[in-house]
Amino acid sequence: MWLTVDQRRVYAYTGGKAFQPQQPTVVFVHGVLNDHSVWILQSRYLANHGWNVLAVDLPGHLQSEGPVPQTVEAAADWVVRVLDAAGVDRAAVVGHSWGSLITLETAARHPARVSHAGLVGTAFPMAVSEVLLRDARDNPEAAIHLINVFSRATLCAPPSALGPGTWVFGAARALNRRVLRANPHEPVFYLGFKACNDYANGLNAAAQVQCPVLVIHGEQDQMTPPRAAKTLVSTLRAHAPAVTEVTVPCGHHQMNEAPLETLNALCQFLGTQPRQ
């Protein structure tokens, strides 16, 4: 689905279903150097079970025109403009990694527009090492290798994710390279990590969230380990109407390393029948 936001073309994957105004909507937000495809199983399932799906490519990422958002706050405001462009008053927003911070900030800044907030692979602060920031800017191939080594707890996807025996490490590197090369005009890799590293409003945002929140951790996540989200989750529990925490058996890519567990946690959170 193509939308026009800020006079630029934006791509949102709909799970293969036409947009139905009478149905609830879920927006999926990817992480650094990714695109909408990381949500493929979750998008298609929900699109076939009563939901409109907008799995977006963030600005400057693959099919969406730039510029790349340079702060979490700017990306959060952009998500709401996506809702405006799609004619959606209120939606569930689910984000992974950098996308989880964008989701958090969207729920805090625009509470009337967010019905549910899903934070997948989250942490606050989401600090990025100086070495990784430097390599993301100056030596992206080295940084791509590093993040995939630390992100993955398995080399092959379960059958329900990308296909039986898929080499998820190689597939993720290929996606990273594709996103990087699709935008030769901006340091897209560096800007995403810098936005994560610079984001300082997490606890203030958590105190302003007015919708139910789901937090999905990866049990073996080395990029955003569950312990790195403890203070954030505690703050959410003190202010949000309901907070659900789920830990799934995987690393940092919950959506395709533990696809069914992640999907079913989302379905239960959104009040949709889980996949058997």
C-alpha cells in the first residue's frame, strides 16, 4: 500500500489484504537497517484474522522516501502522520528494537491515537557502543556482521518463519545490505543507531502511556537483554493500565527466531485467536 506522508511516498505492507475501514488497525515498526519484511508472519496472520495491517518501511528505508528520522521523537510523530494518511483515527502500534522506542514515544506523545503498544526487543537506555556507531558510519559491512553475530541465537529459522531451514543469519545480512544500498544519500545505518543511543525520554514517556502494553523479550537476546528493560517495565507498570511481559526462546529477532511464540503473544494481547 502506498501512502503520501510529508509529500513523500511511503510503503506499508498490508499482509496481502485490502484495507477495510471498519476493521481495527495494527502498525508494525521495524528496527535499524530493516524493513517491513521482518514482520512477514505476524502481518499476514493478523491481516487474515480481522485486522488492517500497516507494516511500514521507515523513511529512507528501502521503499519509503527519506530523509531518515534522526530522533525517536521525529519518527514517532511520523507514525501518526502515517495514520493520518491512511485515514486511521486509532491503531495498535508494535515496534522492534529501535521501533520499540518509536512505539513507546508514539504512545506517550499521542495517547488518543494508540490503542495498544507492543515493545519487542526493547531496552532503555538503548546504548550503542562507540565501536558500533563508528563502524555503522565508516565500515558498515563490519557492523552488519557484528550485529548479526550478537542478534542471533539460531542459524536456521523454524518452519513457520522464513521457510524450513532458512539461514536466518545470512538472510538478515542480505536484508541489511539491501536497505543500506537502497539509500546511498544518507548514512542510514549510523542514523538509526544514533537515534537509539541519543534517546533520553524513555522513562518520561513510559510514565505518560495510557494504553495496554506488551513487552516481548528474547531469552538469549544480547542486543537488548531482558535485564536492560527492567526499569522501563517497572515505570510502565506504575502508570499504564496493563502491562504484559513475555519471554520467548530466541535472541534479538523474536519475529523469525521464535515466530509462533511472538505471534501468539501478540494475538493474545490484541484479543485475536492465536495460531495453533
